[in-house]
Amino acid sequence: MNDNIQVKDKLLYRDLSYQVIGAAMEVHKNLGSGFLEAVYEQALAYEFDLQGIRYKEQHPLPVDYKGIRVGDYFADFVVEDKIVVEIKSISKLNSSHEAQAHHYLASTGLELAILINFGAQSLEYKRIVRSKIENKY
């Protein structure tokens, strides 16, 4: 079965997700917590290079509204044109960060985001999958 399909015992982009999270763990293991987000972004880019993970850094993703572009979201990383990686350096991820990731996915059409927080004592990460249910008002 293709690892790009999510079923009960399979995760969307499972292997690639594990690679991204593993690279983040390596960065956190070496730097620990306490640095600014920009430091972790540069370290993670270098770790992606070392591990052969293809990515775009600070990549603009268009945000459309009723058929017109209303702006761009600059993703910290887009990995292999499949996964938005949003990094933080805060004490703890919360529901507003998850909501932000859902909005990014809904507006860009990508299916998966990974939130990574380097600010906690232990690396914190969360996979966010785009909802197939669209809000109707």
C-alpha cells in the first residue's frame, strides 16, 4: 500500500514525517531549548541538507479568497512539496497553533503540517492533517 494514503494503521506521508521529526530531534538534542526560532530554522535546514531531505525554506504559499490572491503565507519549510513544517520556540504549543496550521492547510491545499516546538525542555511536535470537511456559513 502507498504510504501517502491514510488508513487506520498508516499515517499520511509516514516515512517522510518520521524523517522530519527525527531531524528536529537531532537539532534539539544538540542545541537544547532557549534559542530564538531563527536559530532553530537554520539548524533544521542544515540537518535536512545532511539527511538529504528536500525542502524550501521561507517558501511563499498563496492564500486565495473567492478566486483572488489576498496574500501569501511564508512557510518555515515545505518539505518535498508535501508537508508544511512550522517551527516555534515557545514554552508549549497550544490550540491556537493547531488552528493556525489548519488554516494554512485549508488555504494552500496541502494535506499535512507538522508543528515543531524547540522551546520546551523536550522537543514537542504535532501532526496536523487537513480536514476533509469544509466549514459552511
